[in-house]
Amino acid sequence: GQQLNQSPQSMFIQEGEDVSMNCTSSSIFNTWLWYKQEPGEGPVLLIALYKAGELTSNGRLTAQFGITRKDSFLNISASIPSDVGIYFCAGQWGSQGNLIFGKGTKLSVKP
Amino acid sequence: DVKVTQSSRYLVKRTGEKVFLECVQDMDHENMFWYRQDPGLGLRLIYFSYDVKMKEKGDIPEGYSVSREKKERFSLILESASTNQTSMYLCASIGSQRGAKKETQYFGPGTRLLVL
């Protein structure tokens, strides 16, 4: 079946550093989504990407939909303590909105 | 803003009890989903529905059933709760924000269920 490989699994960084994480798959997706989840809460959508090659920003966050449609990355610039959480990628396929999720990247930021 | 709400944030139930988890979305979305989230296993799809009274099995439907009597409401039912169903349950719906053309998936805040 389809699988998403998300890396890294976890990151410990200093406040002010830039962060990069990515998701890859052997499958093609028509949409990539990036979510952030804080403890005890549901995932919150950060960025949605709909077209191969698309580069989209949301404040200090930037994400790209890979040209092959099999990968995506998320960058966070100048990290701050409230960036702490688990970041998930999700690839959407089919016409009914089915998603497959990466296992998440746990981000810790040291003030 | 898109709003997906879940009836309970925390639930404690006993083995064998029937459990209802309710999810409501206020954006007229057609597709709704139930996931469970467990450490090390990520998000796993239980059931989804693409229209009223329609339902499709996801990856792990065993031990669960669903009900979609109205477009805005999608219920997950544990007929006889077991301890291995202790988990975080997340509801989601897919659709567009008002005025936007593209669809995306929005999550509720989650229900943390403990089965004793």
C-alpha cells in the first residue's frame, strides 16, 4: 500500500535556528498538506499545496510540492519556542479526499 | 473559519460499554472521516463517509461502526468497548473555506478515550 516516509523523526534545535523536514513516497499525490499538532489537540492545518512545483509560505513557514508529486518539504525559519509540536505531512489521493499521513516530526526548541 | 467540533475532549468508559463519539462540522462539507492516533502508529483511518447515509471502511474498521444521518454530523460507535480501543480519536471533514476554490481537510480537537 501507499506509504509516506517523514524525516527526521525528531529535532532538538536552538531558538532562532531554521528547521527543515520532508516527506517522500513512492506514490503520486495530488495534494500535500502540512499540519502541526500540540499535545492533547487535533492537528491544525498550516499549509496546503495543490500543484507540482508549488512553493507556498505562511509567515515563517514555507512548503513545496515536489516536481515528481512524490515528495514535499516544510521549512521553518528563525524558530521560536511556540513552534514546539509535532508536524505531520499528508498526501491526498483519489477523489474522496483520502489522506495518508507521515509519522510526524517532533520539534523541540530550546530558548 | 472552518469548525469541526467533537462532543467530548475526554471520556472514560468501561470494557463492554457502548460508546458514541460525535462530530459536527458547520461548513456543509460532504466528506467526513474518523481516525485514531496512537504513539508510534500515527493516524489511522477507521471509517469515512462521502454523503449522508453513505459510509466506507478505512484501514482499521474492526470493532467500530459509524452513522451519518445528517450531512453535518458523523458519529463513531464502539459497540462494545475494549481496552485496546483506548486512544485519541480525531474527526475530520474535507471541503473549502467559504470563498476559496480548493479543498482541504480540517480536524476537530480530538477525543481522548480511556477504556478501563
